[in-house]
Amino acid sequence: MANIIPYAFRGELLTGTHNFASGGDSFKLALYTAQPYTTASTVYSATSEVSASGTNYTTTGNALTGNAVVYSTAVASCDFADSTWSSATFTAAYGAIYNDDQGDKLCVALDFSGNKTATNGTFKVSFPSPATAADAIISMA
């Protein structure tokens, strides 16, 4: 599978729903054992979310920090600081970034290309540099 950009997200960008700039909206990253999203999805879902019971994972995920927008003449991209869960014991195969300030509106569903596991260790989601648009987590050309 591949990452999913919901159809609604495109319209929400053009209507000013999401502010990815530093000091803008608050975004979260939730983790999943199975993909609960399709292109028709519009908001955060708890379906198939990693269990919070004894795993050091908090339901609804981590707050993302380091919001940044990078743009040039033809491309705009956004970035976040890497997100970590310490002393974690869980497996996740998918993630979802959603806007915590705007009714939990879904921005992108991520496919980790298989199960990723931490056993009493650090589970880390590393965001690629937005400097190269093709590598950015969210990019528009």
C-alpha cells in the first residue's frame, strides 16, 4: 500500500482549514495496527489504533512539534520534528496525521511498509526533510 491523502484534505487546504506554519494549528500522529483509512476518510479514527494498555502509547497519539512550511517557486512542503514514544512495547504498521485544532480532520494516512516493533525501547517516526519536495511528508507542486 501507499500513503493516503484524503480527498477532503485537498479542499480543506484551499478553504484555509489547516495552518501548518509554526504557531499555527496543532497536529497529532496516531499509530495503527491495521489501516482504518481510505481516500474518503475525513477525520481521526480510533479503529485499529495501537492499544494504550501497558504499551506506553497514549490513545490519540503524540502531539507533533516543529511545524514548518518550506516553499520555493513551484513547490510547498511541510515538516514536523520526529515523534518518539519512550519505553514503548507495541507494533504499528500505519500512522495518521490529523489536525487536533480543527475537529480532528485527517491530513494524511501513512503506510510504514510493514510492522514496526519496539519492545521496552524507543518507537520513533522520523519525518524526511521537506527541502526535497519528493521526500516531504506533505508536499504540493
